[in-house]
Amino acid sequence: MSKTTIIYKQEENFELKADFYSASKDASPLIVFIHGGGLIWGSREDMKSEQIEFFLHAGFNIFSIDYRLAPETKLPAIKKDIEDALSWVEKEGVKQFDYDPEKIAVIGSSAGGYLALLTGTFTNKPKAIVSFYGYGDITGDWAIKPSPHYSNMTNVPRELAKMLVSKDIISVGPIEKRYAIYMHARQHGVWIEELTGLIPVLEKEELSKYSPLFNIHPDFPPTLLLHGTEDEDVPYERAVLLAENLKENGIPSKLITIPEGKHQFDNDWETPIVQDAFKEVLSFLDDHLK
């Protein structure tokens, strides 16, 4: 496995890194991978080694990216990081690596799946989107009200969550140090407010600009959704709603349902249903990239 770490964006007070994994074939398609973590934790290194090997073996290059994390950085700036990552692979990356800049797909999981879907609203869009248990709407009750799932867990006091927030811009957030920020936000219904700095009940129209569900136009890229029916973090119904909207707008799309699948169902790599799901991902990418 050949990995090269590069800096794709640098400003005075932060830099953003990405890992490029090279496939053996020349001018192969490129997958831009966006990690999850509620937009609060995680890093480019979260992509599972089994999945990296799977896509490389199938002839895809991989570009796994960091981006600035909330609540230190708000959603508009995070969106800009993803736009800049796509711009880098379209214009700069081809000077250093061998891939086809006309054949770029974006894949993400959870919050990364949301950001992957958000790329469908960009001016420069990828050729295809794959969202693992992502979400198309940040204005719904599931996101802006206390989560029943997280409310059943040990309460995280606001003071503790605030103590864990960094004074600096960060783009790598270990789950051990950051998960409590997310838990508190989901328990108290302030997650979207922490991500955006906006009050959902007062600024729903502004939030809808960052909800792919409300911004699906005829040029939205072909989209594959994968979601488990027993997802306690992002309700399966969100995927169904998005799938219906994509279909109504004539977007080539499909929802792969994982019966009894939980959040992060793809961690169970060896199970037949997960293996079958990834074969469908490959088939989808082949149809729209190769």
C-alpha cells in the first residue's frame, strides 16, 4: 500500500492534510474520502484499512482528507475546506499523482456522508457520491432536539463539554477527547447550534442552505445511500426521505438498506451483508466513473 501525506490547504493559523493512496493502474478514478465524527472528532486516518485495500484492489486511488472540526470552526468554513479539497484534486493533485481528474467520486460516513452529500450542491461537483449512514437535512427534529438514544446515556454536563473545546483551530480530534462534546450536544439538542452558531428554530432558512435535501437540482451527481434500519444515531427514515427526493428529481440513485444495521454497520467487514453492500458500491462507481 503506497501512501503519501500532503498538505492541501494552508493558512496562517492552520494546515489541512490528506493521505493519497495510489492504485497500481495508470490514470485510475479517484475516491475522495471524508471521515465521520459528528463534525467534532476524527481524522483522515479513520478510513478502515480493509476498505482502503478493497478500493485499491478494485483500481481506485484514494484521497482521505482532514477538515477543520466544530465547534471551534463552524459549518460554512468546514464546507469551504471540502470545496478546497475537491479543487486541489482537480487542479493541483494531478501534478503530483497519476489519476483521472475527470473521474472523481466522494465517499463519506456519518458526518462525512453528510459532507459528501453536500458536495452535490457545490459549483464543482464530483461525478458520483456515496453516503454511508449520512444525512441530508440538519433542520429536522432528529438533529435539533435532544436525541432519545444519547439521552439514555450518562449525562455530560455543559461545563465538561466546554472544557474539552480547544482554543485553537483543530483538524485532528481523537474520539477519546472529543466524544463528550458530541454527547452533550445531542443530549441537550444543541448540536446544530454548536456546529453552525445558528439557532435552528429562528434561522431554519439559513440552515436549509446547508441541507442537501432542500438543494437537489437536475445536475446533482448520481448518489448511492447505505443505511441500517436500526441506526440509533442517524434515523434510517432520513435516508428514505432523501432517496425519495433524489428519485423525484430524476437523479440516478439507490438506497441500500441494511436490515437491523446499526450506525457504523460497515465495521462488521467480514459479514456477508456488508461484503455484498461494498460490491454494490463498486458496481455503482464502475457505472458512473469508469
